[in-house]
Amino acid sequence: MQFAKWTEVAQASVTREILKITQQPGVISFAGGVPAPELFPVEELTRAFAEALTDAQSSLQYTVTEGLPALRESVAGLMTERGVNCSADDIALIHGSQQGLDLVARLFLEPNDLVLVEETTYHGAVLAFNPHGVRFLAVRMDDQGMDVEHLRELLQQERPKLIYCTPTFQNPTSVSLSRPRRQVLAQLAAEFEVPVIEDDPYFGLQYDGEPQPVVKSFDQEDQVIYVGSFSKILAPGLRLGWVVARPDLVSKLNIAQMGSTLHVGTLLQHAVQAYLQTGGLPGHIKTLCDAYRPRRDAMLSALESVMSEVGRWSRPDGGFFVWVRLLEGFSSSRLLEAALAEKVAFVPGDAFYAAGGARDNCLRLSFSTPNVKEIEEGFTRLRHGLTQIKGTRIR
Amino acid sequence: MQFAKWTEVAQASVTREILKITQQPGVISFAGGVPAPELFPVEELTRAFAEALTDAQSSLQYTVTEGLPALRESVAGLMTERGVNCSADDIALIHGSQQGLDLVARLFLEPNDLVLVEETTYHGAVLAFNPHGVRFLAVRMDDQGMDVEHLRELLQQERPKLIYCTPTFQNPTSVSLSRPRRQVLAQLAAEFEVPVIEDDPYFGLQYDGEPQPVVKSFDQEDQVIYVGSFSKILAPGLRLGWVVARPDLVSKLNIAQMGSTLHVGTLLQHAVQAYLQTGGLPGHIKTLCDAYRPRRDAMLSALESVMSEVGRWSRPDGGFFVWVRLLEGFSSSRLLEAALAEKVAFVPGDAFYAAGGARDNCLRLSFSTPNVKEIEEGFTRLRHGLTQIKGTRIR
């Protein structure tokens, strides 16, 4: 048995490994980045699955790879509300946004290709791109997201195959790309004819201010491939997402899908379409925002009270995370050790650098699953952990 | 935008394209090869999904990539009944057997690698292997399945990375590999250290005689990767299957799965586990066999009465298909044209040759979806079609 080369460097996702630790009793987890399970619209989904099963001869059968036309239309409708002028022909259905990254990677990437990613990026994307034996190069980021002038330089110097970007409430930093930069990103993609994957799982989970238009809405030359997901706004255990791209690319994605999972589960498609038809999604998203907003606020207050001497962080408008940068002299791995001893978990920032440059000084803290009381209790524990390591220098 | 090379030769599956035609009203389809939808265990699955949703905080949430331990144990139990000594650690869960082929391909295949396939083979496997830029070489087949002496010669001459094989009621021929050859296949895989994918979606759908032990049961050296599926014995719209392999390979499959769909839908896993716990599967499989057996018999009678002057076919013990080889001078593409004019569909044999060697003289006829009356009516139409083309020579 001789394995393909990429498997030698393959490793499990750190965040998913930490997920296992956090399932131990008594642990307060700021690690997961998963949606709050008590907020799942259980009754509505139960009705939706029951309804889908009333037409079981269709909903339990194989279906065409492109998927249920009605669901593709509903998704196109969601995208139109997000400012993207599209129809069912522009939509490919996928088993979670992860599969979108995988299928797009398959269409473009070959050994030694270069992929541009943000300085910190979603590890799952790296997992989807790695099997193709590609190289990563990081575009610098600041508090407005990807530095598009650095991107321009890289596009002039290198010949990347793909730009991967999470412009809204990025996992891990929660930074959002500013509106002017969104426009520039779309223009650069067109100018250099390099496709951009816009990965957008947190769209809608906005707690203050107005949503930025998605990058795809500035995409005059059809170079942006938008990947959306029901995982955060409905439920991740369903595994349903979508891609918006020009129809010839959607056709190619469907051919790749035939080789991957053949199609997205028919029952799942029927059930989510039944749910969307009730018109309940916007109200549900509002419920989610009203539940996550106080958690974010509680975390920001607790950070202020516990960590102002050891780190700096930004105030996210949405998403699931606060990204903390520790001050000179503090180590995130040492802090994680102390935190785990106190039964608090988070993900150290190192896990999110695909192209090097990681320093042992950042933390990703998620406020999505613990409630306000747990957040407060978690920070009380963290305060205690901090007293153990105060002044510990990075080795 | 520059696509990867493999996409230039990529084409949609012929059978899935024909599926679209068969959805037109009035068409009698022997083309599909999909399970009979009226046999889906709808009430049982409706209960199972409702039950899974009573624990929605788990069943709608992300889960570990390896999947629900209880479901993996149930699947290991199914495999133990099939003569494979295994436990939950040997099981990887997948979104349909198609994803198993995809993930295994990803672990082994690199550009220009050689894959050995049976002379006729499942087109979906070709779709899963193609993105890796591999070459295919065909192992000869006869009415006992793959010619293992030819396989030995090829293993001596070439250095294949993988052997792909559908030993039981093969799609498209319904031929099963004989018991002695199963043993030899497992021995050859061990001797040459080349992994075998045993793709087994029709297991259990056996209408006469005793089931052959699966190739995996002869696998002393852990070279066989078994891919199973709930699509034919439960419902394909669920998209659930499994892989049985040694634990280190299961770990690697799970890393590949993290990059593909992250994990199999949690709700789906909970629901199928709820169904399996009722103990209803063996009885349901018996119901399926009792329904498919008369359809197969009707098709064999109709063939005898309509096609004995134009072709030869074997008598399948199970599965969904009869494979017809037309006599010298008859063309399957010409017959398909005439059949479609009479509103009967089938898949011409050419679609199933991955490594060349196709001649315009075979048909795959499926008896799984039409009932006995429709099969008889379909052959009445085919008889009429045949009178149109009698004596038409292959160009």
C-alpha cells in the first residue's frame, strides 16, 4: 500500500481535536466556534422533515446532481437579498461549505499551484486544498481585513491559481473586509483573471450596524465564487451549503460533485426547502442575533476586566469570535495550558496561519456556545489561570 | 480563470444524463438502476427522523468526523454478519459509497498512477478517480467475474496503485465473482501489496442461492477496503454509506473527510442508527428481495420471448440488472434510438468501459423500478422497435 504524498503531511484539524477535549464535563469552552444548540429551530425542522417525508418517493430517491430546482431558486432568492443578481442556474448545492471548498479546489488546483490566503485563515480550507499539493502565500491583514494593496503586489509578482478569502466576520479574527476593499478585491480578480473564493458562513449574524455587500455583488467579470452555508443560520448537523458562480462553472462543479457525493441528500434538500417556504428564516436569524449579541457583550466586558493588562482585541460586529493578541512576553500556548488546568478551553492562534508567520501570541475566543453566566465564570477561571503565568516569557 | 487539466476530459455520467430523459411522462425505463421508490420504508424512516430530532441539540450539531460511535458499532455488526471480523474502529462513515470511492482515491492516487478495473465497471468510480489524472487498465471478465489469472499477469507486468472491483451483482453486468476467485483476489492484493476497493452496494439483494462471502472476509493482510451503502437496502436520498478498513487507514480517511464534507450529516447518522436499532433491516431486505425477484423473472421471460434472436444474456442471482450482448450485426446505439422512439429507455453498454474495448453491442437493462406489467409492456414496445432495425448492421 503506497499512499499519496500529501497524506504524509496531513494532520487532523487542531480545532476539531480540541472539540473532543471540550466535550469533557465541567469544561467551559471558548474553543468550539459551533452554533448554540439550544437555538436550533427544532420544531420547525421537525415539521420540515415530516413534510419532506410525505413525498418520500421523491425525497428518499436519488436525484439529479444539480439538485432540487425549488431549493436552488430559494437560495438564489437569499443571494438576491444579499445584493447578488442571480438565478437557480448560478447555484450549486453542497454538503456544507466545506464541500464547496473541496469541489472548487478540485476544479482549479494542481500540484505546486499557488493559493493566496489571508494571513490568518480557516483551517478547513487548508484541509480542502492540501490534497492537491499546493503552496500557500499569505496576504497581510489589518483591522479592515485583507490588505488589497499587498494583494495587488502579490498578483503582479506571482501567478496564483486561486485567492481564498473569508471577508465577513472572519474565522478566526472576526475582522470584516471594508466596503472599498471589497470593490478592489473584485476588480483585482477581474484584472488578473484569478478566481476568488468568497467563503461566507457567518453572513446574517450581524449584531450592530449595516451588513456590508458581499464581494460577489461587485463581481462584474464573474471571477468570484461565493460559498454560503446553512450551518450557522440553521444547523450544521444538516450539512447543507451552496455555491454561487457563473453557470458554466456550476456545471463543472456538478461534474465534480458526481465524483464526490453524487448529489446532496434528497431528503435534506426537500426538508430545508420546506423550512424556507414557511418564511421563518429571517425571523430565526433575528432570534440568533438577539441571543449572540449579549454573549459577545459579556465577553468584551470580561476581557476588559480580566485581560486588559495582557492583551488587545477588537470589537466584532458579528460572527462567533473575539481575537486576542497578547502583549509582548505572554505566550498563548502557556496560557492554554493554564486555562485547561482551570477547565477553560480556547484555540491558540497558531492554528490559523496557513502560510507561516504564526507567533505564540494570539487566542481565538468563541462566545457562541457559552451563555452569559458561563462566559463570566470562564473569565473568572481565566483570571486565576493568568495569575499562574504572569510574566512568563515566550521561550 | 485556469481550470485543472482533468476538467477538459470530464463529462457527466451517461446514466445520470439518461435519468433525466426517463423522467419524461410515459417512458418505461430500464435505464435507471435506482431502487423502487414504493418500497422505501417510509413510516419507519419517518419515525426514525422524528426520534433523532428529539435529541436535536446533538443531532443538529457538528459532530466528530469519525461519526456516531453507536452507528459505527451497528455497521460493524452488519459487517460481522457478512463474515468480516471488525469493530467500530474499522468503520468510516461516508455520504454514500460514492464518497468512499472519492476519499480512498484521494489517499492513494497521484497523476499518471495506474488503476486496475474490471472490463466493465461502475462509471461513478471513474468519475471519482479521474480528477487525479490516472490511467485505467482493464482486467478481463467472464461469467465468474474478474479473471484473476489475468489480474496476476497485470500485477506482474505493471505497478498499479489500486484495484477497483465490484464483485457482487456488478453494475452493469450483475456478474458475481466466484468464491475461489474472491480468495485469489485477496491473496494477490496481499502478495503484491496493492489495495483493493471492494465496492458492494447490492449486497443483500440476493434472490436465489446463498450469498458469497465478501472479499474482505478473505483479507488476512488488511489490503481490502470494503465500501458499503444504505442506498439500495434503505434509501439513496439519504446519502449514507461506510468503509471498512484497518484503523490506520480509517484515520487517514477521516482526515480526508475533514477536507471533504467535514463529517456525515449528524441528523442522518442519528436517524439511521434509530432505524437500525428497531431491528427492522433484515425483514426490510427480505421484503425488497420478494419484490425484486418477480421483476427479474418477468424480465428474463420477456427477454426470452422478444430478444432470443438478437442477443444473449445471463441470469442474475441478485442486484438490479440484466446485461444483454447483442449478436453480430446488431447495434445497441441503433436499438436505443428505436427504443426511445417507442418510449423505452435503457443504457447502452459502451458507458461502462473505463479502459477502452467497448463495442456497440451491449445493453444494461434494469428491472428494479418498473413493475411486472411495465416490464411486459416495455418489451412489447421493444419488440416493435426491433422490427424497425432488424438486420441493421453496425456501421
